[in-house]
Amino acid sequence: MDEQKYAKWTVEGDKKTEWNCGCCQTSDNYFKFCNTHSKILQKAIQDKIDDLDMTLVIEEKK
Ligand SMILES: [Zn+2]
């Protein structure tokens, strides 16, 4: 219940920035992208993950 409330607040709540295409950023720095940019950005982020030197967290199932 609490999680649902929070999700609704972040998406429909206090928008800090909103772009014409439908992308927006909320006051708690949560980004919501429109369908077009969501696809492009997801691909771009995945391409850049190697550059970010992030460590994969893999749970060992043993
Ligand atoms: Zn957009």
C-alpha cells in the first residue's frame, strides 16, 4: 500500500521539470520518460554502463 502511494506521488506529484514530449522530472529527482525517449535512453544507458565501471551484484544460489 505504502509503495503504491509513493509510486503515484513520484509520477503524478510535484513535477520539477516537464518537457513538451512528455518526459518529466519530479521534485525528488525521479525521472519519467515518454515512450520515445525511454527506449533511446535505456539503450544509451546500457551502452554506457561499461564506462561507468559499475560492479555487478550477482547473488550466488548455493
Ligand atoms: Zn521525451
